[in-house]
Amino acid sequence: MDKMTINYLFKNSVVSENIKTLSPPLQISSEFYIGFGGLREKEIRESFKKGMDAMVSNGKVQKILNEHGYYSANENLDEQYRKKAGQYEVSSTEVFKGSGVKPISIKSETNAMHFGIAGFYWGTDSYQRVYRETFIESSNILGAKITEHDAEGSVDNQIRQIRELIKNKVDVIILWPAHSKKLIPVLKEARLASIPVMLTNTTIDMSGLEFIRAYTGPNNFMEGRVAARIMIDALKGKGKIVEIQGFPGYATARERSLGFEYELNKQQEEDPSINIEIIDSVSGYWSREKAKAAAERLLNRHKDFDGIYAGDDNMAIGAIEALKGNIKSKNIVITSATLFGEGYDFIKQGEIYGSVRQSPKEDARAALSAAVKIARGEEVPFYNFINLKAVTKENIESIKRPGF
């Protein structure tokens, strides 16, 4: 449950003193429910809705939320990203230095190197599976020793695994972080042990970047911006949309969402004829099944909308499954980020308007290349972004189908 509901249900019980709030500390989506029953159910529901609509219009709802601090944390977080949006532009990232930590022992030969890789959840989707296979295969070619871990989506697992890698004194830790903030204390431990930590695919909260040697992977904020341009093109600049985000509290999900919103606002400021509104946002957890369920809830909750933006193709396909047979779905456009093989097919068929190509093989090789340079004591830029490309039906014939 969310923190507010927990506090309400246990407000008169000592149990509440022992409840720890997990991530995210406040819900990002609007998924709260109220139920009515009895003979007057319809009358009560309609009366309640009429009252709520009036309170939203006159500002009373926002006032109540502000009084309880409900929106403030999320708004502050988003504002930090918006203010530092320029950080994600390639031209301004060259000066960012990070931790600067060098390995305890500099290694010139790759067959003498020992890397520790801490994955997020290799079994979640085909992108992570192909990334892992490529990383292991490429490491074997170099002759480097690899100690591999899979957090299976658990922050606690990953903290324990990072500590084990520190204990084993690996040359470099390659981290696919399971959470944006909760890993920061263990990253401090790695720095104190003089073990460089680099991030792969997913970044962390800005407050922890001082403990990171380098980042390789997609510019997820920019990927969201590219996805926004695809949506503007798909809707010809006008419409209401809903969003299916990835895993709550996960930096990639939030950055793709913020980049999307940032670019929509930017384009609308530059061209007043563009008018696209995000009316709701829910979590799909990078899962096709959960994204389908989320899309079904969105269809039930809203009378009409024109588009769905999904954080990756896997969730976009889940949304497509939810739309099948739904009378509201006739003209709903779906756009995405991170092009999968199946997503490629759906774009060719016209069921997904467009997505953003990034390669898990390029992602894995970029991480390994940076790790080798760090192990050799070489200078490495903090941000090392892989290529991104907008893909729609117009250019799909020139794009190779992803193998994942």
C-alpha cells in the first residue's frame, strides 16, 4: 500500500510504529480506489463524482494534498531533473568527472582482469537476457575473469552482492542498479575500498554520482525526448494521452517519463499549435502482463484519450492486448521506447506507431570496453552514451530487426 493508506488504517494502533515504507515512498501514479455498495450505489457514486469534480475545479483537492505533503516530494524530484535537464545533453556531459577512483592494482592485460557485474534482473525481459549473453561472451573472448550476480529486482540482494564483490577485491564493479537512491551507502563503501564502480544501462540519483566512475548505456532522458517527438508526429500535435511507466523508483523509468514530459513542454512552448496533455500515468513494471492490466484500468477510468506512451515495447504490446475488443480503442495511437524484435513487427503491422532503437549488444560491449579502460588506469569520460534512433513505419525497412 501507499504510505498515506497505511497511516490511515493503522493510525490508532502501535503497529504503525513498526511499519517501514518501501520504494517509492509516495505513489507516482493516480491509482487510488473508493468503493460504494448498497441500494443507493449509483446515486451515491454520481453524487460523489459531482462533488469531487467541483473540488478539483475550485482547487480544494490540491489544497488538501498540499497540506499533507502528498505531491511535494514528487514535484521536488521532478523539478531537480527539469532544472538539470541540460546535464543529459551530450555537449554538457564532458566536464562531469564522477568519483575518479582507480583500481587498487592497474592491469595491462585483459586476461589478468577481474570484473564483478551486478545485474538488475536478467530474467525480466529479452533485452537484459541478450545484454548478459553478450557481456559474458565478450569477456570470455578477452579472457577476463567475471563474477556475476543477479539481484532479481531486489535492492537488498544487490547491496549484499556489491559487498561481496568489494570483499573479493574485483578490479571494477559494473552495476545495473536496482534502485535510484538506496544503493548510495554501499557505493560509498566501494569508494572507501578503492574499487571503481561504473553504472551500466541505468543511472542513479544525482546525489550518488560522486561515487560513480563512469556510466555507459542509453541516455534515458533523451530517449524519452525522442519518444515524445514520435508521439507529437503520431497525433499531429493534438490529443490526450496516458502513460505506462516502468518499475517504480527505477531511474530508467523515471528518466524516460521526465524526458518525454520535458520534450512535450518544450515543443509546446516553441509551437503553440501543439497541444498534447498527459492525463494519467501508471506503472507497468516492464511486464507485458502488468502493462495489459494497467491499460485495462486506464480504459475503465477515462472516457476517452488519443494515445498511450509505454516505457518500452514489451509494455506497449501489453497495452495492445488490452485494447483488443475494447470499443474505445479504435483510434488510440501507441508509441514506445526501446525497440524489441516483436515491437519491430508491430510497427510494420501498424499497431505501434513508433519506438526508439537501442542495442543490448552495443550496451553490453560499451560497459565492458569502459571497464577494461578503467582497469588499465586510463581516463574515461563520465557519460558514454550508446546510439538512439527513432523508428516508425516510414524508416523501418532501413532498420535491422532486433534480435531480442
